[in-house]
Amino acid sequence: MMKDSIKVNKSFKPHPDLKELYYAYLAIGVTILYLSWAIPVSVLIFINLRPIAAIAAFTFLFLPLLAIMAFIIFWIPRFYSSISYLFTESDVIIQKGVWWKRKSIVPYNRVTNIDVIQGPLSRFFGLGKVSIQTAGFSSGGSSGSARIAEAVILGIKNFEGVKDFILSKVKRFRPMAVEAEAEQIATKNVSMNILEELKKIRKNLEKPKKRR
């Protein structure tokens, strides 16, 4: 889907391959973080223990893994079903969450930066995510070195089209950060003018009165 086919006020979901991507992450995580050491330990258990004790130890070793895998396999399709994206004339609206629902509404005039991110596995599935940063969320901490995304559109294949679509909307609105800066400058100028007037009044009051 290209930029021209993106419709306003019509919600859409991530590509179904997002579920396959999460299953791939699960398989890699299980292989690297668990099976890489659990299989050698299982071999040692069956070599050094009696059959009954070895089976008990094997069950104790792999039962938590099966429980975690069952939970994640249960969670992935439900998380996918909870995600929806909507572009209106003025905002980007993102909803997601299985048990804790979250709804992010980002006005175009608050957007300060848009990033397109693709990891190696995401690239294999042709998926990417669009990270939207705003004036209020563009930095983290006092140093401002970390940039936090207020909204993320993930699991889409037309990520470049989505980025271009949002940028085209952003260009139509005056950035809120610019407006806020202009208001601050105007307020500062008014304050300076008032201060100058007060100084003049004080100076006039402090002048010695001439005797008649």
C-alpha cells in the first residue's frame, strides 16, 4: 500500500506477518536463552541419574519453559488483534493492549521527528515500524540524549508510505512547538516592557521636588 492508498478516517491493522515475526522471536529466544544450556544439562542428568530421577529432573527443567511458551503463543494473536491505527485529518490514533488498553493520540502539529526502523528479522519478513516523536517526548532525562517515541506504528510493510503520509500532514500544520516558542517570546517582551515602565516611574518618583 503506497501513500496515495492510505485512507483518512479508516482504521487499519498491522500486516499478519507480524505474528510470524513474534513467533520467530520466540523460537530464537527459546533456542539461545534456554535450550543452549538446558539440552546439555539434560544429557548429564540422564547419564548420571537413575531413570525415574532423571525423568523428574527433566520435567522440572522443561515444565517452566512449556508454560512460558504456552502463555506467549496464547498472547501473540490476541495482542495482534488489539492493535489498530487510524489517521484523521488532525491526528494519528494508535490503540493496542491485551489486558491494559492504551490509546495514543498524536496531533500532527506536535510531531517533531519520524523514524523508520527495521531489524534484521523484520527485514526478512518485509516489516518495519514508524516511530513518531513529539515536542513533549523527544528527549529523555535532563541530558536530552535519549529520544522517546510517543507513538509507534509497528508491523507494517508500507512503512515508507506511512512515513511520507504523516510528513505530508505535518507540513500542513504549524508546529505546536513553534507556536509555544512564539508565545514565550511575546510574553517575555511584554514583561520586559512592563519592567522598563516601572523603572521609569520609580526614577520619576525618586527625583527631588523643586522648592517654590
